[in-house]
Amino acid sequence: MSFQYKNPTSSTILQAPDSVYRDNDTGTNFSVLSIGGYMEVFYLSDLDWTIPNDVLINGGPVLYSGNSIPISFVYNVPNGIPSILNLNNDGISSGRRRLGMQVFVQETDTVYQYTITGFTSLWNAAETAGSIIDLGNAYEVYDDTPAGAAFIDVWTGSTIEGVSGVTKNNARWQIFYGSDVQITGGTYFSGTSDLQLYNSTGGTITISGFTSPITGGTYNSGSQTLTLNSANGSSVNITGFTAGGGTITVGDGTNSYSGVTGMTFSGATVTNNGGGSITVTITGSTGTSGTSGTSGTSGLSGVDGSSGTSGTSGTSGTSGTSGTSGLSGVDGSSGTSGTSGTSGTSGSSGTSGESGSSGTSGTSGISGTSGSSGVSGTSGTSGGGFNWVGQWNSITPYGINDVVYYSEVVILL
């Protein structure tokens, strides 16, 4: 059969409640002598359970005054026979230890709770393996099987959360926080855009949906809201905090600015609403004019064309014999000062030689284009009006250009 809880019973029956005289300064017992419940000890070491050296050598029941909260255990390893864990008939207590019990430790000013995670599964496995024997008024558990040994190991272990690297997941004594859960830290993962917040119980809260990296944040103590700002201008509001803050927040409900310690108002109208509450209405001033654009640079002047080469002189004509006069040389085409034509040959009383053609004149350089005019600066926008409602420390009206310092501001743009 699987694990079944039973209310604990004892063979010793009290016929009537024990009592003490009301004027007596003694009690019936110390809390540390109870089975489970709530106890108080002084040192963390009082939560430990150990087997003394003489039992380690000779075996036998572990009866040791150094164990403040002992279990009922018979150590038989030296004798070559299984060791035995004795459980009360409720199935969740042994000796003075009981699952769920709480112990206050004065040394650390902390409450610890005795916990065995997965207890039912461990029990069922050991019972199926035949390592748990039901005696009717109690149980005996043997370490003669792996499942039985695993069940005994969790009872004989006394690991404490936060001591020697032990975490909450593998501790027998876990720190008990009750309902006082606190945020202890957090990590932002830029790769996944997830924000993880860690609480005092070891739990993790993941906040996702950020579309760009977080660049900062503001905690508003009045509304108990944490506003996280991202690089693209969007923000995420986290509520439910109970303390902290104190920084003034100014914004329009979407974008906020922190660290404001003073503001200068021009043309403010202050109206007393009674009870120390005032309304401040401010008309925004005209924006500043944009700066003038720079003048365009002048274009470069064109380069003058190079002069044409002079035409070569025409060769002299051969002398004609009583010939007719030679033809005059043709003028050279206009070039970049073309070369002079060669002189015609003189005829022996013949025709005169042709004149060489003139060189072409050079072309004029292209004129540079004028630079474009600079763009005129845009005019500044007029400032928007906004209202400020909050608690003032006086009802004295403030005039133009008064500097006002205030502790809680709500600005509606």
C-alpha cells in the first residue's frame, strides 16, 4: 500500500491534562522536548544530527545528548546487518523530528522548517522494495535496498539552507519566510529581452515583452509603481511594491523623467483648492528660433583656353619664267592661334606660293556653377501648457520666474 498519514498515538495515555499552579514559575516541559511543533535553539549546530564515535565503531542505537532534535535510529553497519530508522505511527516523525516543524535559531535570528521534498515518492519506492515494515503502532525502515537507503539518507541528513553551499532545493532545514516575500534582485537578458526578478523564497518571476533594451527606470513611492524605460521610448509599469522610492517623477503617463529637484515657472497661476491642495497652471513660453543656415560657397572660375599654335610659314614659290603671279596662300583656319601658313615658292617670274592656313583659336573655359544657398533654420515650437496638481507646503501664490521645489509632481502635457 502507498503512504497513508495517521494521527500519532502513544501507548502511554494521560488520564487528565497536566497542570501547574498559576502562581508557579515553572512549565510542564521545554519546547525542544516535544515531537515536532515549534522549538527554539541557540546555534545553527543545534539543527545537526550526528552519530557519536563509539556508535560508529561498535554500532547500536544513536543515543547522544549532543543531538538537540534527534531521530530514532539504530546504526548496524559495523555488524554487517541493515541499519534501522524507527518512525512513529504517523509516518512523518522520528524521535523529536517531524516534517513541517519549525525551529527558531537565535544565532541567525531566523526560523527554519524541517522539509523532505518528494517524501511520498520516497516512501512508496521504499515500501514497494520491501524496506518499510508496518508494525501497527510504528514503522521500521531498513537500508537493505537502494530505495530503503535513499529514504533513510534524507532522514539522517541535516543540511541547512545557506550553510556550506547548500541551497533551498537540497536542504532538510529550509529558511521559513512565511508571508514576508521580498524581491531580492533581478537580471535583464538583452538577448531575449526578458527581465527576471528573484524573491526571498528562491522563486523567479519572468517579465517579457520588451522590444528594446532597458535604459533605466523610476520607482514612484506614491503609486508604488516601478516604471522601466526602454531605448525605443516605450515603458512597462510594475505594481505591487510596498516600500522604497522617494524620487520625484515627472511625465505624461508614458515617458517619465526622474531626479527632478526643482523647476522654474514663468507666468504661473496658483489657485488654492482648500486643505493645502493647489492647482498650478502654466503657459509654455515660445520656443527659440532656429539657427540660420550657412551660405553656399561660390563656384570656381572657368580656366582660360590655351592659345592655338602659330601656322607654319608657306614655302617660297619657285620663280616662273615670265609666268603669271602665284596664288595667294589661304589663311589658316582659326585654331588656338593656328600655325602660320608657309610662304609660297617664288616662281621664276612664275606664280607666288600659297600662304599657309592660320591656326584655330583656343576655346574659352567653362564658367563654374554658383553654390546652392544654405537652408534656413526651422522656427522653434511654442511650449505646451500643463497642469500640476499636488500637495503644497504653503498656499502662498508664486509669481513669474519663481523657483519652486516640490516633493510629488504630476505633469499632464
